[in-house]
Amino acid sequence: MVSITCLMILTSVVTTLAQTERYISGDNMDMEAALQFLIEHNERAAQTYNRMGNARWNYQTNLNEETKEEMLRMTEVRAEFVKEAWKNATSFAWKDLFEGEQHEIFYRWFKKLSVLGSPALPKDRLSELNKLIADMQDIYSTAKVCAFESTDCSLSLDPDLTELLRGSRNFDELKHVWSQWRDKTGKKMKGHFLKYVQLTNEAARLNGFSDAGDLWREVYESETFVRDVEALWKTMEPLYQQLHAYVRRKLIQQYPGRGIRADGPIPAHLLGNMWAQSWGNIFDLVKPYPDKEFIDVTDMMQEKKMTPLDMFKLSEDFFISLGLLPMTPEFWNRSVIEKPKGREMVCHASAWNFFDRKDFRIKMCTKVNMQDLITVHHEMGHVQYYQQYAKQPVMFQSGANPGFHEAVGDVLALSVSTSDHLRKIGLLGDVPDDDEADINHQMKTALSKIAFLPFGYLIDSWRWKVFSGEIPVERLNSGWWEHRLKYQGLCPPVKRTDEDLDAAAKYHVASDVPYIRYFVSYVIQFQFHKALCKAAEHQGPLHKCDIYQNKAAGQLLRQMLRQGSSVEWKEAMRIVTDSDRMDANPLLEYFEPLLQWLQKQNEGEVIGWESANPMACP
Ligand code: D0W
Ligand code: ZN
């Protein structure tokens, strides 16, 4: 049977298929028709997603009306394809067509095909929705703001504002760009966003979900997901509050007379990042042992005259050292790794799968610094996953869940950022390796990993409530700042109203990308790190483990990645960690030395915060 050979190539579940052949050689026509459908669908899906990917790539790397129209046209073609596939798939009695081992895999395959998504909308409403999202992304990606006390109004987020937030210690200048960015993005999108919420909800309901949040959570295949993430946050909250209290005290010292209260929230513009989502850029203000020499990796990279290409090669080398795959020739030829001149591009970094098993790309406006080196690893982690599951059917070419996809590169980066590894690759000078240096180093890591946790949680916590109507449309921004206060302990430096829409000043909100995946990733990456370090027979504390060149660790990771989403994430997790639950304990173990230190530093300090009005700093 011809089709069986094709199918063998399609799926890695060879044993299942060998058995399938036995079944088909009988006279079960329905089953044969179903398999025939899957094979044909798979080929056409790869083609359609390839063309869609190219149209989106052409648009995002060259924003103009022509590329936008072509992308929207392809979006319609894809919607038609998805709709037709859905019609065909649901015409089979797929729920009890197969038995035994092949039941599991084909049930899963059909189940994915039976969720239609936004193409459930009538045609005109679907194109309206797609246009709204493209317009919001446009507004976000091309926004320009005026410099502080200047008539120069050409500052873009990437690199101008990002650099300014990173380096400026001028309270009023920071406040100026902070509020300007929100005026030029979120506020301008309010109308779009309201309509977008309506339409995505409508699509979700047509799919049988109660609202768009309900549909978004479907990929996590768990009835208890909302409760589980809340419980994870509660476990980590005490550690965050210790970090918050310590950083708040340092900021009061840095900005005296600016009204920052010792028992209040932190003004959101002082943390080195436009959204206060990671705080690594203010390390100099909060360094635990200021006199301890700490050679900044960024300085070293620039001193060594590293280029973006060097950073990508360095990252690839780490993957190869684990026995994982190098990037393809197509990757090196077609990726865009620096901001192009003379055209607008979506600078927000991204990784792309073109579904032909060799064309994978990264688009990134890389700058030579430590943070971007980590981001390169993050993006290359996505590409590694694409490559590992490239032989799976298209419908299984995704992460075990989206959090897994986000975690791959970050897991490697945890090893890369150890002082031992940085020294090994010549990015850290010969600084003494003692307890004080260790705490300095843990603080640096905590400023990106711990500070991020409440942010990673609150974005979708807010959106879920917006979609469900628990936050009413008149209170979108009030609801947003209640979340910012409750979880992050932040307040806005300029008074907000419900005319503003500050959530949409963040890329993923403007671009319709779910965010809870990053929260999940930040938790499970420490579970993976711990498990891989065990496989590598690492001795000593978790935060000092570097899995570089360890083939046993690489092999374990590879086994998980190859499966894509052909198995439930719980099963994928068991491959690496021999647990099937998200667990915050490895993260807490990693930061145990810092927690002890912070608790001592914060004796007598107010832990937590009070505020009468979430819409303004006191
Ligand atoms: C993709 N998405 C882009 C970019 C930007 C990652 C991001 C979050 C965060 C710090 C075609 C396509 C997807 C991948 C896929 C997105 C980044 C910097 C890093 C949170 C922050 C950190 C890790 C994460 C933020 C990404 N592909 N990060 O869209 O296959 O789904 O490329 O947005 O260290 O807020 O910055 O996740 O790579
Ligand atoms: Zn990512």
C-alpha cells in the first residue's frame, strides 16, 4: 500500500503504523479513507503553512501596504484551507475509528483538526479581525516618540527607547518616554482592541468554548490549569516580595525626594525596562557587594568586538556540544539578524518554521550585549525544537505545550550564564569565586528570572478576565493597573485613566499572542535544568551547573523535543524529569542562597506594599 510508505515518513510512530497496515489490509474502508485524508491533508498543510510563513515573513521584515495586503490575502487562503480540512475531518467518525495503540495517535491527530479557531467566523468578520490585528501590530511596530525636552520625534522602541530605559538614571526623562510610549501605542489602539475582543470571543464561542481565554487554555490539556498557575505563583510570591523590598530600598536611595514609599509600590519606570518585566539593567543600582569586582559581560563582548553573527555562532556551538542539531544552510542564508536600514521591520525577535524541514529562520535586531546573547539562545531553542520535530506530521509540529517551546533555549542559557561557563568562553574576567561573588551573580539572574514571574502571570490573568467579561470594557485600564499593583507591586508614574490602554503598549497584547506560556516556561525550565544536571551527574548547587558538552543531558532533551505535540505534555515532561506536574521547587532551590541573603538584608523592612490608588503613584 503506497500510502503506508508515505505515512511512515510522516510520523515517527513506526510501530503503530506497522500495525495499521495489518488493519488496512482487511476491508476496513473507513479507516483507509481516514488515513488517506490525513496523508493528503498533511502535504497540503505543509505547503499552505509554508506560503503563509513566507507572506508573514515578507511583511514583518518589510512593513508596507503591499506586503501587508499579500499577507492578509494569504491569511484568507489559509483560513479556507483550515475550514475545508475541518469539514472533512469532522465527517469521519474519528472518535472510535481506531483501536489500541493507533487510537491514541490518530485520535490526537483528528482532535487537533476538529478545532477550527478563528476561521469559524463568517468571512467578512474574519477579515475584519485579521485586519485589526495587523493594524495593531503596525501601530506598535512603527510607533515613534519625542525625546525628552527636545524636538526630535524620531525615537523608536528598538533600539532608542530600549537603550534609554536601560541606561538613563534621569527620573523625569524616564517618566517622559514611559508615558509617551503608552500614548503612541496602547492609547491609539483602544478602539481596535475593543472590537478585537468581541470578534475573538465570537470565534471562540462558535468553536464551543465559553470565551477566547477558554480556547487559549485548551492547549494545556488540563482541567485545573487556572488553579495550578495561581498555586505556582503563590509558592514563588514570597521570594518575589523579598526581591521587591530590597530593590525598592535601593531605588529610594537612588532617587531621594521622589516620593517612593518604603511600604508602597515601585514606580514602573525605574526598573530598566519599558514594562518593568525584567530588571537586569539596574544591576548597578542594586549590586549586593558593590566593591566586589564584577566584570560585566556586555563590556567584555563589546571589548572583544563581537558581532551579532558571533553571538549566533556561539549559541549554535552550545547546541552542537550537547549532540543536538546545527542550524541549516537555509537558516544562515535567510535569517535577518540585524536591523535593516531604509525599511520598517517588526524588530521584536522571532523564530520561524517554514515546514519544509530545512527552511528555519530567526528575525532579530540584535545588539551586542548580554541580554541579547540570552535572547539569541532563546530563539535558537525554538529553531532546535522545529528541527527535532520536523519529521512529525504538521499537526504535531508544535511544542508539548507552548511553555515547553519557550523553555528550550532558556534551559541552555541557564548553563551559559553560570560564571564558570562565561569564564570558559572568555566573557568573564578572572574575578574571585567566593560567596560574595556568588550572591552578586545570583542577584543578576534573579533580576531577570524572579522579577519576570508576576509579569508573566498577570498579562493573561488580565486578558482571561477581559475575555470573560469579569473585567468590563469600561474598566480595562483600571483592571490592568489593579493587576500590576497586586502581582508586581508597581504604580504608574503618570496618572492613568480608562482612556489609556497600557496593556496594549506590550507587543503580545497588540499582536494577539498568548503570554502564559512564558510564565509556564520560567517555572518548568528550572525543572528541566535540574533534570539535565542530574543526567550530567553535576555535583554541587543547582545554580552552578553547566551542561555544556554533556551528551547524556543532550540525549534526554532530544528525546523530548522529537515528539513535538504527538504526546500529552505530561508524558513529554516525564521523559526528562520523571514528574508529570509543573513544580516551582527547582526554581526555589536554585535561588535558595539569594533568598537567605535577602531575608537577612530585609530585616525590619516592610515586605509587600499598600496603595490607595492603583492608577497613580502616591
Ligand atoms: C516567536 N515569538 C517571538 C520573542 C523576544 C523572546 C519575547 C517575551 C520573555 C525574556 C513566528 C513566531 C514564535 C516562536 C514560536 C518571541 C521574545 C525576546 C525573547 C518573554 C522575556 C526571555 C524570554 C521570554 C517578552 C519568542 N514564532 N519574549 O512568532 O515558535 O512560537 O518567535 O517576546 O528571556 O515579553 O519579551 O517567544 O521568541
Ligand atoms: Zn520564545
